[in-house]
Amino acid sequence: MRKAAVQRKTKETQIKVELNLDGKGVSKTKTSIGFLDHMLELFAKHGLFDLKIEAKGDLKVDQHHTVEDIGIVIGQAFAKALGNKKGINRTGFFAFPMDESLAVFAVDIAGRPYLKFESEFTREKINDLSSDCIPEFFQGFANELRANIHVRAFEARTDHHKAEAIFKAFGKAMKMACSKDKRALDDIPSTKGKI
């Protein structure tokens, strides 16, 4: 079973994540940031990942440490659950339309972390989530999974729809990248023989 449980405890945050890559999209998230919970539920649903998150952070300071560390721990959970990465597709991409908005998410679980995030939000907050923390979430995730990630979100009438399209595309792209190809179950998806 491709499952993982990861914890991170610092002076700023306490985070627990449980992940099942081959789940049904069931999620239970408690981050104390309602809109982030909503985005992570969308991610799990569209990726068909079972995801449980419990997070406490120094929100009296701001949301940065909490949001970034949640990305870090989810990235660590994916890395642990994927193990040696034999048989996975390794790459995934998805273009997700959300009414008037469109987001494109591409990922390569290649052992090299990189994030290219091209999206601008018009408001400082989307409901209760600081919009400038969204790229920090993906940077933490990319660093710990050691994945190359490109995110592009096009013009949208609302920041809500733009963020929603990004997280739904994130789930779909990760589902594709983590899925196994029956023709290569014993192979590392790299000509190097290692990721």
C-alpha cells in the first residue's frame, strides 16, 4: 500500500499528515484556515488521494509559516508514499477550467525541486487565506517532493475561482504523475536508472 504518515514539529508549527495515494478522495483537514481546508479538500477529491491533516501554527504572527509547512509535510508524505518510484508515470499535467478561469498545472517528480508559479491575485486575502501564501505552499511541496512544478493561472473574474482551478489541476496532475503504468511496474522512470 502506498501510504505515509509524517509529522513536523517546530517552534512555529505542529503538523500531522496521513496520505493514501490509492484512495477515494476522502479528506479531513483541520488547518484553522477555512479556505485552505477547502482547497486541500478539492486537491484530494480530484486526485483521489485520501488525506488527513491536522495543523496548528503561529497564526497570531501570520499564515506564512503554517501554510508553507503544510506544503512541506504534504510533499514529504508524497515522497515517502512513492518509495522507490518504480512504475510511476513520473510526470503529470492538467488544464482545469473553473467557470471563467483556467489553470494549468504540470509536475515532474524528477528528483530536482523547482517551482515556476505564474499567477497574480487581485486581493490580499481569498476569504481567510492570505493569497501571497499560495506560492509558498507549492514551493514547500516542490522542495520536499523534489519535483519540478509549473503553475499558470489565467485571467479570472474572481481570485476564488483562480485558486480553485489551481488546486483542482494540482490534484489531477498529481494523480497522473503518481499513477503506475502496468508495462513498467519494475522500472524506474528515468534513463539514469535513478530519480
